[in-house]
Amino acid sequence: MPHFLWGMVYNREVLIMTLKDQIAADVQTVFLNTDEFAEKIIYNGKSIAGLVFRGDAPGKGNVLTTDGQSDQCILRVAIDDVPSPKVGDRVTDETGKKWIVKMILSSGAGMHRLACVGTGTMSPWVQRNG
């Protein structure tokens, strides 16, 4: 049974909901609402809502690239939409940009947080000659 911070009457019992429980309850209606914060994305061929935080990795030796600059994004998706994300999963955002999941950063409060790198950019796992 979830804990609640403020009172809510349910079958004449008062439950106390934590902020974490409230966030999980609001995943689809607030955070992944495409009329508010989210955008439609294609995740492994399935159309879902996601939060895409785009950026780049300018520093040498960072998490997603070994040198140069790499397109990267942090993607948040509902656990209900993507129960088991995997490294290598494919994503297309609403601009048509294609991404590959490189790390599962966290899971909780109804969402996964995934680190992605843009396709066509250098991967630290690609061997180069010379």
C-alpha cells in the first residue's frame, strides 16, 4: 500500500501519499502528456510519449564518447510503455533525429531515465585503425 503525504479518502480510510507515489501517479497525465512537456517518439517501432532532453558531449573522455563531440540526449519514458529498456534500443524523436540507447541511468517513480547517443556519431566502442 502506498504512503500518502496528504489525506485522500478511499473506502472511508485516509491514506498518506508520498511525493514519489504522486509523481508515479502523474507520469502519463502530466509529465508524458504531449500537450504539456512530452513529445511523440518511436521506441523500437512503437509510438509512445517521451521526454527528450537534447544536448551534446563536448568533452574528451565523457560518458558517451571518447573524443570530439557527440549528439546525446537523456530520454525519460514510462515504465508501462517500455518495461525493460536495453542498451541498443532505437528511438526516433519528433524531429526525425535517430538515437540509440547507450545506458539505463535509473528507473523509478513510473519512469526510466536513459542516456542516448545520436546515430551517425562516434561511439566509444567502435575500434578505429591507426
